[in-house]
Amino acid sequence: MTRFRSLYHQGFARIAACTLPVSLAEARVNAERILGVLKACDQQRVAAVVFPELGLTGYTLDDLRFQDVVLEEAQAALIWLAEQTVSLMSVAVVGVPLCRGDLLYNCAVVLHRGRILGVVPKSYLPRYREFYEPRQFTSGLGTTGNIRIDGTEVPFGADLLFAAEDQAGLTLGVEICEDLWVANPPSGRLAQAGASIILNPSASPVTIGRTDDRSLLCQAQSMRTLTAYAYAAAGEGESTTDLAWDGQVSIHENGRLMAQSDRFPQGERLVVADVDLDLLRQERLRTGQFGVGCESIRTIGFELGAPVEDLGLKRDVPRFPFVPSDTKTLARDCYEAWTIQVSALRQRLKASGAQRAVIGVSGGLDSTLALLVAARAADELGWPRTHVLAYTMPGFATGSESRGLAHALMDALGVEAHELDIRPAAETMLAGIGHPYAEGKPVHDITFENVQAGLRTDFLFRLANHRNGIVIGTGDLSELALGWCTYGVGDQMSHYNVNAGMPKTLIQHVIRWLAREGALGSGTAEVLEKIVSAEISPELVPDTGQGIQSTEQMIGPYALQDFTLFYVLRYGFRPSRIAFLAEKAWGDVTIGSWPAHYPEDRRISYDLKEICHWLEVFIRRFYGTSQFKRSAMPNGPKIVAGGSLSPRGDWRAPSDGNARSWLKELKQNTAM
């Protein structure tokens, strides 16, 4: 299990960015400070760390950069620092001015285990406002070849990548400060050639608002290039003759901020994050833009020697990947999800020429949200809400509570409400097919359940024919993933399914949000709160003393199954890796954040054994038995960035596949 819990084994890499005090023109002093940080990084088993631009000498030397004393001491300090890294795991990117022939370059030098792996010169030299770098430096744009350092030829150029030969996906690229600000940053080309991590040693003096500009650029470039982007700016010790320095340090991954330090530090600031190389690789596989037209890039190999022990994981793994924990972001997502549903249904009703929306209402989460969507779509079309035909259809196991909630909701919304008892028709059908229940035997098998589910849908379709309407589907994304629906003439089918792209875990929050802010009618909020708090049940099997029929006891907690669905659908992760992430997210109730308004009594944890059990259930149902239902699913809008299961959209798969390979991988790599 040690290997299972190793972040490097699971396709992560620990990276760091550091700003630290600089002593101007005292390269050995600065090298010793950098070495101290490198030792701390080695103790944390950091794979790569970036330091500020020209950090060995200081950035603000101006014409002192031409002085032989400065240049000679800088090279000597660089050689000394490289020698000191011989026993250290972390790759270091250090800034230093270096001469190549008769030209001076602003360089980032890559050090590892006693070697200088390569030297990357700055491509774009700023000459506007406070900057005057072309006065001393030569642009490295288009350079290639070698540079001689301490009698050794070292790769030199803007065409270098640094790849770990023993850690899949760990490939480093370097660009320097201004290189990020230009129209076509070098990191784009480096990423296309395979760089998964971009390290940016920067100086960048601070003015009002510049920190936001830097953050925006780092975020955007990490998203555009599908990389982790580590940025380290100069801070304490740089000359304040005409400028000030804030030492901004950050790490982004695919547009997401992973770590950042406070600004204007006194002393060093080191930020560390575990970036997901497998996630970046999976995202790239889907774009087809990477690994193309990069023949001119040179790759320098090295052996990282990463450990396999459990080092923890320095990143937040959300328990609910479909549901943001930040209050404002959650409110925005709920608004957008709801508005997507309403606008999509409005367009479908308009295009179909229908005059009514027909919907079955159970008093549960899914039909509640679909009914709310239908009511708002009717409002926006200028229809009276009585053009929404809502039917509660009690069966053999319908509870009085859910039945009451269905009626209360229909009344609060002012739709045309009906109750259609399906039991007589179900008894007739059960007798007609010779089912034991018709003879008084308590047989509550799948046929017993599906007769009820099928009749409800059959009635809705015929009612839609009769009243010039279309049937609004209620089944959600989570149920489609697990095949938790009755095929054909059942809840798998409708004329248009507004919930098809909505995971169960998000539906609860959208309903809570609508209860607070939806303004859907007097008394609606109270009913919605009761519906969200109720047990999730199909209510198809009568209570024979075992308690209410619980969906989650049969197919697993939706919290865990939605967690798995996200990583299967969005990233294609292997089961053991999903189990690793799930343990990080759900192993301890006190660690990590919970979404706003999430009930305290539902904040629980799951151990690895439970996680693997329900993951196996997901695998069997998702890969092995349920695709044929998704292959024939009706139209409905995609809602979440995590993906949809439409065979016309995000997910295409054979209906007669099997789950054996996924089950085998889970068993082999999570053996306890």
C-alpha cells in the first residue's frame, strides 16, 4: 500500500517556486541562500523548483552586468552551486548572466544532482518604460548549440526541454519573465513539444495592479498550454533606486491556482504544490494539438529518483468535483446550470410546436428540478403555468410523504396538477403476463418494479399525444452513468430530458439555491427544502419491514459515484488512481472544505475498503451493463464541464462492452 499512496507513483509531481532576499553583486552569498532552499526542497521531495530572474547576482545591477568581477563571480558561484546539488533530488532553475563568445545573455540555468543540464537564454528583452535590457543583453530568440562552462560543453538555447527518464510525464520547460508577456510566448512551443511544467524565473518590478496582470497571464498560459506554471519574481534586496519589488510567487495548473505566497516578503517565501501530470496528459490527449511540429526542440534527459513512500498530497482534492465549495462560485454555477436547462427547454418547446409540457412528479429531487425548469420555461414563453401538465402517479410503494410533497410543489407553482393512480393498470399488466404478484405472492422483482416505471412513462407519452405536448424527462447524469433507469418505455425515455447533463450531487445544490433565490412562487422554498432533505428512493417496492427502499444502499452513495464519474468521464483515470484520490478527498471528514449549505449530518467519511467496494459497483454498471441505455438516450443539454453521456456528444462507447479490464486494474493496484 505504500506504493499505492505514493504521489509520484500516482502520476503527480511536487514542484516549488521561491523568492528570497538577494545581495546585489554577491553571487556566492546568493548561491548559499539558494542552496539552503534547495536542501529544504529535497527534504520535501520536490521534483523541480524555480528561483527569481538573475537571482545569483540580483536583477537591478544595470551596467554593473558588464563588470568582469560580477561575471566571473557569478560563474564561479554557479559552478559551486551545481557541485553542491550532487545528492539533492530537486531540479533547480537559477538565474545568472552568462557570456557566450562576445555576447552577454540573461540566462536560466537548470541544475540537477551535480550537473548543469542546460542553459536557457531569455528570448524577449523589454525596452519600454523602466526596462532597458537590450543595453546589456542579447536576445536568445532562435539560439541553439552549446555554451562552455568550467571546461564542459553544456546545451544552450531557447529550444531545450528537460525530461525525467524515470518519471512519466515530467518534462520541464523554461521561459524568463518578459517571455510570458509577449504575443507568442516560448512556453506555447515548449508545451506543444511535450513540456508539462513551465518554470518562469522573473524579476518584474511592482506597480499598482501589476500583480493581477501577472496572475492573469500565468493562469491563462497554464490553461492554454495545459501545463503547470511556476512563477517566481524578485523581491527583497533588489535596488529600489527607481522601482519596488513584491516577490510574487505562484503555481497554476491548467488555469487553476494551486499555491501562492504573500507579497512584499521579508525573508524567503517558498510555495509547494503537487501537480497532476496524468490530468495534463489526459487533457492533451483529447485536443490533438500537442506533439505536432516540434522536431527542432532538443530534449535533455535526467533521472529524478523520486521516492515511492507516502509523502501525503499537497493539493486540495474536492469531495464534490461537480460542486464548487466556494459560496460565490457555487451560486454562479447553480445560476448557470439552471439557466442552461431553462433556455434549452424553452427552445425545444418553441421548435417542436408543442402547446404543453407534460411531466411526472414524484416528490423527489429529479422530478422537482425538472418541474421547476418547465415552470420557468413556460413563464419565459409567455404561457400560463397551467400549460405545464404535472402528474403524480402513485404506485404500490409510493409513500405519503413524497406524495404530499409532490402535491404541495405542484400547488405552489400553480401548474395544472393531476393524480393518476397506476396501480389498477399495473395489476392488469402483472396478471396479463402471469406474474406471481397477481396471485397474491409477495414477489417484488425487477419485473414488478419495471411494470410501474414503464406504465408511468407510457401514460405520460399518451397524455402528451392527447394534450398536444411533449414529455419532459427527469433522469439525471448520475443515473445514466449507473444505468439506474428503466429502458425504453420507462424513465430512460422522454421527448426532451432537461436533467440529462446534471449530476445528482449538483441537483441538490441547485434546488437549495432556487429555494433561496428562485422567486418561483409563494410557499415554494419551504417545500423545496423538505424535498432536498428526504431519502432518495425509487419507491417501487413496498415496505415489508425492511424500511424504505434506498437507492444509495443498492448502487452506492451518490457522493462517491459522482466523484468516480467525474474522473472517468473527464479524464479517463484508471480505477486505482480514482481510489487514491477518493481516499484523499473522503478519508477524513475534518480535512478539506465542504460546499456551502451542505448539511452537517451528511458530512461523513469513507475508508479505502468502502471506496473500493462502491467503485467496483460503478465499474460493473458503467462499463459492463448500462451503455445500451445511454446509446438510445433522448436529447438534453450538456451542463457541466465534467462532460455528458450523450452518444452524440461527449461519450461514445460500445453497447456490448465489458468491465473486466477496469475490475482487474482496481484489484491488482489497490490490494490491501
